[in-house]
Amino acid sequence: MKLSEEEILKREVLNKLYLQAKYGISGHYIMFLIIYFLLIDKVSLIISIAGLATHTAIFTGHVYLVFKYMNIKDTIMDSGSMNRWINFYKTGAFLIGLIWGLTFFFINELPVEYHFIIFALIIGLAAVGILTLAMDFPT
């Protein structure tokens, strides 16, 4: 099956997104673990466990999607399948942004210094996310 120029471009974007995803996923989880260990004695146990479980679930889901895509990427030939994989990627990015955005909602009783550190890390992650998702701007 011959792909159109648009489909070839979309496939290249999709491959680039998933090839670099391992770095973004790892960076997200490492940043979470840094904050987790910084705050473990300052936040209630329930919030700590809920945060760890949520971030771990999203990390695991991302890793699964990346490995699954890498195993089947050569069989994806139609625009519908490419769009579905791009939407999986965007959904994961949205979920990461959502849980980081909710961070201040659940840990609002910390000293200002901790809020500043977390805010700076979130801005850094957002900047990387914007650069990453800019590859997919046309879709």
C-alpha cells in the first residue's frame, strides 16, 4: 500500500514522538521521585501513596504504549491508525499535565520554598512538553 505525502509526514512525526517518548517518560518519573522523596515526611501518608500510585500507573501505561508501538510501527499504514496512536500519545501528555497541575491542590500546606521548587520543576516539564508536542502541531 502506497502512502500519501501527508501520511508519510504523519508517520515520521509519530515515529519521532514515540522514539523520544522514553526520555520524556523517564524525566517525568524521575522528577516525581525527586519531589516524592523531598516531601515524604511533610505530606500525609495517604497523599504520598496516592501520588506514587498515580504517577506509577501513568508511567507504566506510557511504557506499555511505547513498547507496543515499537513492536507494531511497521504495520501501521493507514491514517486512522496513525491518528489513534497520536491520540494515545496526546492523552498520556494530558494525564501527566493534569496530575502535575493537581499537585498544588493536594499539598497546599507546605512552606513557600517547596511550592517554588515544585513550580519550577513543573515549568521545566511544561517547556519540554511544549517542545515535544510541537512536532505534532499540524494534527
